[in-house]
Amino acid sequence: MIAIVDYGMGNLYSVQNMLKYLGCESEITGEISRIRAADKLILPGVGHFKKAMQVIRDSGLADVLNEQVLEKKTPILGICLGMQLLLEYSEEGDCAGLGWIPGEVKKFDFPDNPGLKIPHMGWDYITVQRDLPLFRNFAGKERYYFVHSYYAACRDRADAAAVTEYGIRFDSVVCRGNIMGTQFHPEKSHRYGMELLGNFAKE
């Protein structure tokens, strides 16, 4: 069973509908007992980094997530804000994250290219940097739906599983062992998103 972690922010039902289409059992839950019982976890998210971390800490979710992810090595996939929360720190709210992946979340800033709009929104390509089960059967032309004003910058380049170009090159997929994240929304990315979620769910 895949637990889609409900902390009050995110495209919960879009993720669940995609998993249902793939034939994967999932449950939207914020209950600690159900998160402990899950085989895999998905941490979605849309919204403000600091507010999200406050909810996760105040609800007790941070403790159970640390237990499951760091101690029991339960696979987890962070999506959009959920991916950013995996890192150590974000400029959005000047706030510490879960700290599982060394690195920071920074705001896009294009003073020399004012034609680039913020947020980065719409379809864009990724360039895979590592051979991972998450990318099984990829052909190298996959594109996904993005909507974000902040981007991840991994300190250890081995944690950057894929990158995307938008004014700068930023880390669009991160991976450190059982901890994975996508800046884009696979649940909104049609067949390519379906392939990636399927690889995570069925791995």
C-alpha cells in the first residue's frame, strides 16, 4: 500500500487517481499508524514551504516520516513542494526542511533575462543524469508539467538524478537511496508522468 501523506497541502486526489489508473493500491492519510503501515510513501505539495514545514512538525508527521524514511528505509517520492521539503533549507520563508538531501531551495531570479517569467510554468524536458529504476524504459524525450517559483540545488551532484534548463540548469529530479523527488507534477504529465509513477509504485 502506498500512503499519500496528507498534511493539508497538495494534489492528493490527482495523485491517487493516477495510481488507481495504474492499478496500485493507495490511501490518502495523515494518520501516523497508517503511514507506519505503508510500503511506500508519496509526499505531494502545493503551497508555501514554511507553512508546510510548520504543519508537518506540529502534527507529529516529521517524527514518523523520519522513522519510516531514515530508519526503516521506506521508499518515498516527493512531488513539487514535497520534493523541496526533502532538502535542508529553503529561501521561501527562510526555513529548514526535512534535511534528508543536502542542498537548498532557491528562488528563480533572472535580472539579465526579464523575458523569462516566474513561476516556471508549463511543459518542459528533463535530462537524466543517473540510471535509476525510476527512469526505467525512458527514451530520453520525456517532458513534464512544471509550476514553481523556487528550485532545488543539491549540494552533492550525485543526488541530482535529472536536470532541466530554465534560465539556469536546476535539479528537477533528486534521489538519495530510498528518497526520491520530482519538481514537476507526474500526476499532471499524462503518459510520461504515468510511466514515472508506475516505476516508483511497482519497483
